[in-house]
Amino acid sequence: MIDLRKMEQFVAVAEECHFHRAAQRLGMSQPPLTVAIRRLEEDLGVDLIERGGNRMLGLTAAGQAFLHEARETLRQAGHAIATARETAAGRTGLIRLGYVGSALYGRLPDTIRTFRRARPNVRLELHEATTAAQIAGLRDGTLDAGIVIPPIAGAAGIELHDFDQDRLCIALSLGHHLAGKDDLCVADIADEDFVLWPMVEGRGFHLQVIRLCTDAGFVPRVTQEAHGMHAVLSLVAVGAGVSVVPESMRQFRPDQITYRPIAEAGADFPLCLALHKPGPATVAFKEIAFRGDSI
């Protein structure tokens, strides 16, 4: 096998067309360089250099061909080394980031912008998904990080870091008969049809909504389920029912939906950054997310 050092020595000799100048360029004495080139030719079984006595006259045809390939090999080796170092430092790579729909209406967009400025060579792929789908993605390796709503069943091995805060509110279509009621509270929607998401896709969040309703004296009558908060609100917009959703989503279809604050206790909830065996780029994302600056 020909090592990279021998290729580097040959390239220096070929480009300088002089052993002494090549040795100076390489920071070594001439005799060992002469021996190294002889051994390289022996290893290859061909002459690379045309010699006239003790003088170098030029390169043989084999030498010219080897020079071209050696330069390319050294370039590729340098690129491989730089890529490995950049990847280890979290300055290149890929992050597949999942997020619940409401996260896009909080601090996540600013975090993404800050990260992209700080790490322009890291590709960031965004995937909207429920909390349950994100946890599954983290475990099977199809996601690198997620913005989820705790609590999470079976969270062993998953890192959770507080990322954002939100609060629940009541969502009704503008044409709903309660849309104009002042001081609307949870008890006022006791007899309404509800649109919610399946409990398996966000157990903790789902139970928080149920708890708010039971504290108000009723069990919600869920007549439709939808996968994801945007789907839930789309059904609310067309009058399929009412819902209790993150207050941050009040920017979604405000011309069709009215969002009413919930004054009752227990309406607050956190969003967490979830990680599972994060790589260097994902660790850099976490650090930037919580420091808010470039690293």
C-alpha cells in the first residue's frame, strides 16, 4: 500500500523538478527524500522519474499519470479529513427535526433562524408530527430531535429539555352560537360536540384537556378526531365542533375561528426539546437553542 506521505513527497519532487528544492519545501533533508522516491518506484514496479546521472530530467509517462492521480488522492484525503472534523464539531451534517404543529407559533422559528445563521452547512429537515410519532421517530432513528408536549409514556432514554411555554384556549368557528358570548369559560361548552386528536398521539396533552373539562363538571362529547392540530382546527373552522387547543395557534385561520382564553387553573403546558443519542450537529442545535447565540 502506498501511504499519503509518499504521494505528497512525489508531488513535491514532480512540481519542483528538483530534489533539493522539494526537500526544502517538505522540511526534510534531500537524501531521505531521494531514498523515499526510489522506494516508491520499487513499490509500484515502474520508473516515475527520468534521471540523467544525479540530475532529474523530468517525469516518465507513468510519472505523469501517477502525478495526476496522486494530486486527486491528496485532495480527496484532505476533503475527507476536513469533513470528519467539521462533522465532529457539529458544523456540517443533517438534523431531522420533528415538531408539534403549535411549536411553529412559538419560539421555534427564531431558534431555526439562529441555528441556520450559526451552522449554514448543517441541513435542517422539518417534519410536523404528533408527540407519539416523534418519540417513535427518535427511537427508530428517523428523527434526530423533536419538539414535543409532555408528559410522555415510555420516555426512558429520551432527553427532555424545557423549550417553550403555551396555554390552552377554546376554539370555535366564527359562526358558532357561542362565538359572541362574553367571558366564555370551559363550562359553557359542556353540551357542544368536540373535535380532538387521538389520545395515543399525545396522551399527556389529551388528558390535560379532559381534566379541564371534568373540573368544569362534564366529560367532552368527542364526535370527531383528527391527526394533528392543524387538522383539528380545520374541522373547527367548518363548524364540525369546538376544541381546546394551544393559544399560540390563534394566528391560524383567524378569519374563520375565534380563540377564547381559558382563565381556569391547569391550562398552562410546556413544550420540550426531545433528543435520543444526539450526534454532534444535534448537540450544537440544542446548545444554540438554549443559549440563543452562535457557537
